[in-house]
Amino acid sequence: MSQSIVGVDVGGTFTDLFLFDAAARSFRTAKVPSQRGNESAGFMQGLGVLGAVDSFGAIVHGTTVGTNSLLERRGSRIGVITTRGFRDVLEMRRRDRRQTWGLWGDFTPIADRDMRLEVDERTLADGRIHTAVDVAAVRAAAETLKAKGAEALAIIFINAYANADNEKLALAAARAVWPNEHVSASHEVLPEIREFERASTTALNAYLQPVVGNYLAKLEGALADNNFHGTFHIVQSNGGVMSTATARRLPVRTALSGPAAGVIAAAAIARACGQDNIITGDLGGTSFDVSVVAGGKASLAAQTVIDFGMVIRTPMIEITTIGAGGGSIASVDRGGLLQVGPESAGSVPGPACYGQGNDRPTLTDAHVVLGRINAARPIGGKLAQLDVEAARRAILTHVGAPLQLDVMQAAEAIVRVADARMAGAIRLVSVERGHDPAKFAAMPFGGGGALHVGALIKEIGLKCAVVPRFPGVTSALGCVIADLRHDQVQTVNLMVDGLDTEALAARMTAAGREAYAVVDAAGIAVERIDVNFELDMHYLGQTHTVAVPLPVTLSAEGVALDVASLRAAFDRAYAAAFGRLLPGIPIRIVSLRTAAIGRRPAFDLSAFAPGPDASLEKAAKGSRPVWCGGAWRETRVLSRLDLPAGAVIEGPAVLEQPDATIFIDSDLQGRVDALGNVIVERMS
């Protein structure tokens, strides 16, 4: 079996690929246009650029199919079977609203009310069965929903987290009459307290099952047609990798698949170059995704909100997204204010400079007009030449004329507004969460991230920026280096006082072995499988919990647990979160979280080190005028991949490579480190 592994990240504008051959310690990259609505075509085209598909040993895919389906409401038509009296949980939500002020708001749940049917059953909060489920009614409800056109089914019973027996009987009854495999039950998706979050996550899982399932089936069919015999896996939103079988069963875990892979790669690159604290900024064609890596570890959130009223409660890397990508459209609103995004031109028709029919300006058009993007050498291989005049016309017509600015002033204003929006997103994940930006380095990636690095350093006060060796394909690299991971959660609802530690340890042992088995069966070679345990705990009377990692291991005999170490772990976690303890108040254990992590062989980033033939002379590509600070300045242009380690480039300068462009502003400098990263910092 080949030892080559390919990471594939399908974005809104480009599909990025990274191939690593472990035997030869070599790698190749590729960037091809995405085909919206037919993402598998761009996927296969990219693989073809890298080589024969039958020569690859493994393919790991980060996908935005699930994310886009949720954001654009393009999922399947679903039906819901629930406990009598609870059909409106999805619509009532937490009684939140889009705007804080005002009496009006709107929300349309993903399942219409006539597609949410009730049956008789009742499980109490302590797990006792009060009313057995009416399986005949379940079958009839499933038949009714099928006749109404439902493509997938969600079964959500009250308190099923405490005892799933009624839900299991209903699941068997529904599957006996349902025409496909797209049936989700809440005890399989999220056996955790919080009725709305469990209902929302289960319903969204069903909503995505046909979409993600059909997409994966199309990809697997195309791979089979090309004689691919290796393993094919999917990146999860938690930054781990799962099998396609798990992705079909739990597609809700792919909601932030592509961006999560980028954060995993960024964290690995940062650790390798001695930066433990970084703020990632992935600027693609449609969005800017921001995340914090503190102490070398990405931040995981227990739940996320994809869009208003669409809550997913499953472990995800904390990522904040704004609509400010290279294809984001610039416009002047009715109040005379310049806006950039969230609407995007995407890959088709794309920015005005693509010459494919769009006449509205985008952020990419502004960079082209300012001379920062080389119109003669666009990234991605989609076009041979960019149309600078089309970009100028679009900017002048839609921004310059309404604001009474000339074309250069208007282009610079577009970039500044985008910079301000990106800075706001970075402050949201740093300053507002107690992090000092001066202690963090930025890591911009994606095709356009490094064009804004100087502005972000200056505006936010970041200590420096680390631009990866291949910023345009960083998320694809993350697919290659991500570990396998399977997360489980179950509500236990126990008091620490009088805790039966043997019973809890037995539950932990069973959960750990179950999670271990899922990773072990995935079919990807790993060096070892670690099982980590975490408890959600709080003081009695509190609503929110703190995550408490437990210093225990899963051995052949199981898990050993004692109350003293459990209390000490809670004290550490609570003090770290809130700065003080509340002695004398009883402590409750709400949920048990289990994570099995299959550690893959570490990727040696020294493979990216500049070669012995790299030199400043070889990298020099002349100069061109670039608009900087309100005037044209003759600016050095260098081939980034030909720069030697230790090279120092004073700004202004433009560093070009096939997958991205780096703009080093005046009063900044770039320094190439031993791994080929460019460290951008203020001149001393």
C-alpha cells in the first residue's frame, strides 16, 4: 500500500490539495477552481493534477458542503417524531431573537409544523418510564411523513438522555418502514441534558444526512471509477478525522470541517516555530475565519450557532466567521457608508477582474487595482490574466462615484474597511475573552490572508505574524496531519457528596472502550490511541458548567477514580475560569465527556525548509508600483519559495507564490525562519 496521503479542502472559490509521500519525504500542492453545486468535480480535478488516483494510499477531506447547506438552507426535507406536547421545541428555541431591541422578529424552523408529529410516550427526568412508547403510532407517523415527502427522519423524545429505551423501540419501528438509512435518534446523536439543544442537533443531523451522504457517495463512486483502493476519511469540526461511515451517520459533525483543518495545521506550524499563542485568520473567497490557539492548543467549544436558531451541540474548534473574503462585494449603503460583504461573488462569476460577467467590485479587485496582486500571475491557475480595467471600472462606478473618491482612494477605502472588519473579528476572540493581543502572533492563511497581515499587526497590536510556507493550502495540510478523533457525551447528573466512585468509574470505562473501538475500526494507521475524560461540573444552583479534565487513564482493568482527585480537578478548573472558589456549596457532575484520539505519525515540518539553492538573487523578480499610504511606491517583488532561511526583507515588498501573495507594508519587515515561514514584524 502506498504511503502517500492527500489532504483536500473544498472551499467556495478554490479546492486546495496537499500531497505528502512519507516514504520519499516529499510533498506537492495544487489549487484548482471549485465547482459550486458540483464540488466533487473540482475534487477529482485536483487529484488528477497531483497524479494518478490509484497511486494514493489515503485521502482526507475537509468539506464545507454541510456548512453551506445549513447557511443557505439547502438541506433535505425532514420529518420529526416527538413526545406528545413537545412538537414546538424547535420553534420556541430559547426564546431568543435576532435583534435585542424591537418587538418583531422571524424564524423558520428547518421542519415545518405539519412535519413534526407527536406520539404517546413519556420518560421521566430520573430515567423511569412513565408511559411506554406506542410503536404502532410511531410506524403510522413515519408512514405519514414519508407520504408528505420527508427524505430524512428525526426521533426526539423528552428525557431520552436519561433512558433511551422508548426511543430505541421507536427507532426500530421507524426503520422498519422508512425507505432509506437517513434516520436520526437523539440518544445516538446527543444523549445529553438540554432539551432544545438536543432537539436542534438531532434535527440538523437528519437535515444534513441526505446531502452529505449523497455527496460522499458521489465522491466514493468517482474514486472507485479511478481505481482508488486506499482509505478515504473526513475531517470533523473538532479537528479530528472520522470514517465516511461515521460522517454519514453523524454529518452534523462536519459543520466546520474545512476551517477546523486549517486551525489544526496552524497550531502545528506555530508549535514548530516556537509560537505557543497565535490567532489564526483564514481568508478565502467568501469568508474570514478566526480562531485562537493558546498554549499550543486550539480552543474547543461544546456547542456553536451556525445561524440564528440553528444550534449544534457537539465539540467544535471555536471559530468566528465573518463575510469578508476575497470575493466579498463592496457597496455603498443608503446611508452613504461603505460596506464590504457579506455578499460574495464566489468563484462564478467571481471578482470583476475575472472577466466573467460580474461588474461589482470585490476585495480582490481592490488589491489588483492597488498593485498588490499581480494581474499577470493570478493564483489557482483559473485564469491566465486578470482584467485590471474591469476592476477599476467596477470600483469607480459602485464606490468611487457615490463617495466622490477617485479610483485609487476608493480601492484603498475598500481594503481599509475589510481590515477593520477583520480586526473586529480578532478582537472578538482575543480581547473580549481576556487575551492580550500583544502576547499573540497572527497566522494568516488562505489565498488572501497574507495581504492584510501588516494592517492587522498595526491595528490590533499583535506582536508579529507568522505566514506559513504554503498559506493558500494550509487547510489541506491540516487534513494530512490531523489525528483521528471520536467524541462522546452522556449526562450523569450526580452529586460529588456521597458519590459512588466505582459506579462512575464503570461508566467511564464503558464509554472509553466504546470510543476506543470507534477509532480502532476507522482503518487508518495510528501510533497509539489515547482516551481522555472530562466532566461538566458546577456548584449546585448554577446553570452553566465548567469543563474539568480528569487526570485518569484507561487501562486494561478500566478507570480508577477517587473523590479527592476529582474535587481537586474541579477546583483547578473553576479557579482558572473565575478566579475564586465557592467553599461550602455542593458540587454537581452534569455530564461525562469522552474523547478517543488516534495519534497519527507526526508530520515533520522541516520538509518545508528552504533548499540549498535558495537565494535572494534567485528570488528577486524586479519591482512594480504598489499603492501604499496614498501614493505609488516602487516595490520589490520576490519569489517567496526561492527565499533562503535567514533572509530579511524590508517593506514595502510583495512576495509571490502559486497559492498566495504576501504584502509587507512599509515600516515592517519579513524574516524567513528555518522552516520557511515568513515572520512579519515591526522594524526595530
